[in-house]
Amino acid sequence: SDLTASFVVIVFATLFFIIFNIGVSLWIGELFGKMYLGFFAVAAFYMLTGIILYIFRRSWIKIPLRNAIITKSLN
């Protein structure tokens, strides 16, 4: 039952995230005067975020995740 509840929450969060990003892209496109520029701006933001996460993946993701898994398995 926990897995099903988590799945439903993840589905709704994903739908919210997608619709929110489309809305932001359209809004930025309106500000720039061309709709496609809004989508490019949002894509550039995610590319920059991905590059930053890739650079700091060890200290921000890998080590904390490893520590959380070890702590969870020992308790």
C-alpha cells in the first residue's frame, strides 16, 4: 500500500511539474515576444542546472544518498 500511495504521489507531482514548466515556458515566451524562446529559456535553465548537478554530484548527491542508505539499513 505504501508503494501504491508513493506511485500516485509521484504521478501527480510529475504532472504538476510538466504543466508548470509548460506554463512558465509560455509566459517567458510571451515576455520575449516569441513562444519558442520561452521553451529555449526553460531548456537552458535545465541544462545549466544539469551541468551544476553533474559537477557537484559527488558532494551533493552521491555521498548524502550513500549515508542515508547506510543509516536507514542500520536502523
